[in-house]
Amino acid sequence: MKILVCISHVPDTTSKINFCDENKSFDSDGIQFIINPNDEFGLIRAIWFKEKMGATVDVLNVGLKNTEQTLRKALAIGADKAVRINTNPKCSKVVSKSIAKYLESNKYDLIIMGRESIDYNGGMVPGMVSALSSINFIDKCTSLDIDNGNVKAVREIEGGVENISTSLPLIISSQKGIVEEKDLRIPNMRGIMMARKKELIVIEDYGFKISSVTVKFEKPSTKNKVTLIPSDNVDKLIELLNKEAKVI
């Protein structure tokens, strides 16, 4: 079984985010970048298929040269080969078209993508790739088992879960649940050394036109101060709700 895991290169959530160029650009100075967590859950599940079923695992990133450190980490975790499409990932449509174009000449049984990246939280790429490549798609996948090409999966739906049976080839969007946080792996020294010898292929930009423009970045506004009212002062609470909050 051949598996492709699509990897996003995103800022660590503990990093302090700033913008530059009159708030039109993200300031990456001093920012620690990581594998997108939803992608990493999918990667670990793919490595499990490799260890249990002898699958091969490739990782793919649509990004510039600075993303290669993230791909090297994926190789150190256990992926066999890395591919980078040399494109600035500013537009979900361009990212989706680039992945679909790569899939035209590189066939996989299973394509795993995180349900969304934690930087823009768009959540559009997996479904768009499915539509462009005409491959079946399971969104928000929290469980995945494969036996002789037959797939049993569970996905989140509003108010519960849905059990699905299908067959390969298949695209899924992964998230926590497909593996748990305790299953995530920190690359060891042997994995890091082996990653240096593994193949990292760079494919030049396919030339798709970016159709979206960033107008401005803006941080969330500062929250208002909280006023604490003693539990026995109901009259004061009613007064504030009426005159300040204006909800009664």
C-alpha cells in the first residue's frame, strides 16, 4: 500500500505572533515552526500502517525552501520520502491544484491530510483535492482500518459519529482520534541521522495563478475588564446588566 501524507508548515501555537508591512504580511522572525498537528496525527497513523502492513509512506508539502526542516522531521519520524512543490502556499485553491496535479502522475492508495491547518484554519484543501482528482473523501476521520483494500472508518458529524465502509483509493482528513497525543513520536537520534540520507524531491511551481489576496492581518481585540459582583448584591448586578451591558 502506498500512502501520501500532506504536511503543512505552521507556527507553533506558543509563538508570539506579529505582522509587518503595514499588517499585510506575517512576521516569521523568531517563530518556531512545526508540523501541523492534524497532519501529524495522520502521519503517525500512516507510520502505523508502515510498521504493521509494510506500507510505504511519502510526505508532501506545498511551500518554499524554509519548509524543508519540517519535511526532514517527518522523515525522521519514519516517512520514506519527502516531496516539496516549490510554491508559496498563500491560496488554498493553488495548494489544492498543486497536490491534484502531483497525483496525476503519482498514484497512491491512501492520501492523508489534516482536516485544517492551525494557521489559517481554512479546512478547504482536502475536499478540493478530492473534487479535482475524483478520489473518494472522508472528512474529520477519527478512526481508520484497512484490510485488503477494504476500508472501515469513523468520522465526526454534528451530534455524533458516522461509521463508513468504502475501498481504496481514498482521501481522508485526519484529526485527533485517528491517533491520540500519547501516540505522537519525538524523532530519536537514529531517525534524525537516517532522515539526512532519505530522498527529498523538489518540484518546481506548476504555474497556477493565486486568486486570493491578503488585505490585512489583525489581532483579536483586547477583552474588556471583568467586573465581579458579590453574590449577595443582586441589585448591583441588575443595574450593570441594564446600564452597561444593556442586555435587560
